[in-house]
Amino acid sequence: MIAENLKQVQQRIFKAAKRVGRDPAGVKLLAVTKEQSVLTVTEGIESGMHFLGENKVQEARDKIETLGRNSLEWHFIGRLQKNKVKFIFDLFDLIHSVDNLVLAEVIHEKAKSHGSCMPVLLQVNVSGETSKLGMKPTDVPKNIEMLSQLEGIKVKGFMTIAPYDSNPQNSREHYACLRVLRDTCSKLGLPGMDLGELSMGMSNDYEVAVEEGATLVRIGTGLFGPRPSKQKDASG
Ligand SMILES: *Cc1c(COP(=O)(O)O)cnc(C)c1O
């Protein structure tokens, strides 16, 4: 079933990219494996999943210790607590969720003492929903200028979470907004800064996100079915 879901999602990404004249190879599918067992994730990997996303450091650690990092990429997509930053260097290839400057500085400091540099995306709250994390769009250009000076992090682009809406077309304005913000920041011409990545789109609206320029779509339910915590809700 997972293999079949994967094929369908890949096909839809392919078609969405073609509709707007994009190269489908420019869209990476991040399989969101949070709450899924090692067995389920293994099935996903055997079906061809390559980019895996987790939102809790401890849960990710348990899986990565078993499944390894060889030929896989693990991405962190959740709220990152400062006291967990020390673990990320041995676990993740990309952090999608840097949503404030203090966190960015903590990552930079720890990276320096670790002798490395962490690729990150800046999480932006484009919808302005108070429940959502992320930088204010108007703060992003000045923030990125500051962050470009920290050698312990490398900003590769942006991430956003659109408000859930049963009509995926309603996500379009938010994703377009993130793309425009990216283009604005690219024009700042900061040395060595390549803001190529746009992480946007989830199971309910990833095709719209691809049409608006997503390079990473984050899909859980569409690949694995409802998460265990959601299945409980459904039966009640
Ligand atoms: C859980 C999660 C997803 C995946 O959600 P689905 O609707 O199951 O595809 C994507 N992005 C983030 C940040 C998440 O926490």
C-alpha cells in the first residue's frame, strides 16, 4: 500500500510540475515519518523514499540509530528546543524550522564547537495566524542579512506551514507569498547565499505548492495513511 501511495504522489508531483513548465526533478518528496514505526519507515525506504522528515529529536534519534543515514537524508521539521540543538549535527541534513534569531545563533555556536556548519531553512509565518510559528515576513530580509554572517549555519531557503483548509486552492496565496519573499531576499545579493529551497505543501495541498514553486513537499498522511494519533480520533 505504501509503495502504491508513493507512486501516486510522485505522479501527481510530476504532473503539477509539468502544468507550470517546471522540471519535476526540481521537487523533492520529503516523507514525513513522525509517529510511524521503524517497520513502516523501512517499508517506505524499500519502496524508494529517500528524504525523511521527523518533528521530534528523540523520536528521530531512535529511528536514525536503527535505520542509519547512509543513502538517506533526514530532515527536522518540528519545533526545535535550544537544549536539543547539540544532538542535531549527528542526525539531520537539513533543519526546516529555524523560526527565530536566538535559535539560529544557538545552532551557529554549537556548530562552531562541533566544527561544522548546519544547513537550515527559515520558517516564515506567511498567513499571520497567531497559532503558527515562524518569522514575520517583514522581518525576514533584515534577519537573513544578519544570519548571512554566521558561519555555523547556512541558510538554504524558506519553509512555511499554510493554515489547514479543505480547499487546497486557498493555500495558493500563502505559497506564492513565500516565493515572492524568497525572490526579494535573493535580490539582496548576499555573498554566498543561495536561497533555492522552498519547503511548502503537505498531503492536502502539495500540488498547489508545486505549482507555486515548492522544491520540498512534506507528506505524511498521503504516503502512510492517518497517523496513529489521528486514527484514535477517527474511531471516537
Ligand atoms: C506532520 C507534518 C507534515 C505532514 O503532514 P500530512 O498532512 O500528514 O502530510 C508536514 N509538515 C510538518 C511541519 C508537519 O509537522
